[in-house]
Amino acid sequence: MGTGGEDRSARRRKRLLLAVVGLILLLLGLTVANGTVAGVEVVLALLLLVASYAIQRVARRETVYRNGRR
């Protein structure tokens, strides 16, 4: 695997980490936290999950179009 493959793998791990952090915050906000803290955690978690989804969608689109140009 060349430098491009390692770079792609690192970006994929970062996107996955963003989604995992969002899920953990959502779980904590819904189960453990109380009051305002819970609300802030849930909102932050949802924002992270939506951002992760959007980043992954853009990355997939770029990959499809890049492969189509070859």
C-alpha cells in the first residue's frame, strides 16, 4: 500500500472516530447526564453524527467520481 492508501486509511479512521465520539456522547447524554448537561451532550452528539455522515457522504462521492474519470 502506497502513501495514498495510508492517507486514505488515516482519513477513514478519523471519520470513524468522529462517529464513535458522537455515539458515546449521545449514550451518555441519554443515560447518565442530568439536566442542562444532558441536553448539551445530546445536541453535541447529534451534531457530530450529522457532521460525520456528511463528511463520509462527500468522501464517497469524491471516490465515485474520481474512479469514474479513470
